Amino acid sequence: MNAVTRRRRTLVGVASTLAVLLGLAAFGALTYARAGGDKATTPMYADYLTYESLTALVDNAPLIVRGTVSGIAPATRVIPTSVTVDQLPPHKATNIGYLTTDVTITVEQVLAGASDLVGTNIVVIHLGGETATQQSLAEGQPLSQRGRQYVFFLRPAPDGRYIIVDGPQGRYTVQNGKLAVVDAAVKQLPVARQLDGLDLPTVADRIKGAKGGKP
């Protein structure tokens, strides 16, 4: 069996460098009634590699850290470079693209990668977010919560921020010293099953083993 396979959820193609890096495959707008009025809710589906082993995930994550969410920025709308906004009707121009949220992580432990990041803040891009008129929900990827601790498998973005490796497979909450998936549906994925419920020392040992003892 291949160590990495591909899982697809495709509706509408998105042409954007950031979209490709984030694994974003498609999005569509639906409106759901909410308390205090309607808000456009946009479900987002992604096309990710599926990792059959921790070694395969680690091989694709130059940086692996444990850290606590210390800040969450307002959501930012990312517009594909192929779109000419001023040629769209107003109702489309205000909703084109997709939302991302910058989440600041205070690094407490580096499990792989640059050890000098301990004690510093890094910014991790999350798919989805919320504005005054729209809420975007990434499938299986709730936003990280302020004050909570996570383990992130990351790769660098071109602008100095970081991207979670292949969505929900690359982020786990830390609860009572053990890893837990961020969404129950993620447990069906092989690498998530391997990591869910492991204590932090075991996770650190297995990551080190997957890297062959290299930092």
C-alpha cells in the first residue's frame, strides 16, 4: 500500500497559489438562518493527500510544534488572481473568493525543525473564518481556539506564515497531555487513528523515530 494516497472532494476549481498550498478544492455559498438574521455560510471542501503512516506525514512537515493559541486575527478574504473583481456584479464582488484566518501560536516545544522557535510566536493560516456578513466552514477543520494547546505539522508559506500540512491530519488538540483529533470525522483517516489518544512523550518519540533521529 502506498504511504500517501489522495482523497478528493471537488465542486468548483479555485485558481490561486494560496488555495493550492492550503489544499482548497472548492467552495459554494448557502444561506442558513441564524439568531439575529441570516448570514451567508460557505462550506469549503479540500483535496488532501491521505497519509497511511506517521512517517509519511512527518516527511511532508518541515516544522512540527506544540503550542498555545495566543491570538486570532479577523478573517481575510482571499481572491483568486484570475478573478477581475471590478467586472463582477456587486453581490458577487463582495463574496468572491474564500476566507482564511491567521492564528498566532506561541511555540512551547519543537518536535521537529528549527529548535530556536521555542518561546516565539508564529502565524498559522487556517481555512475559514467569519466576517460581518459571511461565515466560511472548512470541512473537518474548525478554527483553533484561543488558549488551547495544539500539535501542528507545518510547512512554510512564501510570506513567512505557516500552513497546516494536509488539513485535519496536520493538527491535533492536546487534552490532558494526550493528542485528540480536531473533528470526529478525522478518525477515519489512517494517520489520525495512529496519533489520536497518544500521550505527548510517545508522540515525540515516534516523530523522532520517523525522522531517523534527525532534528
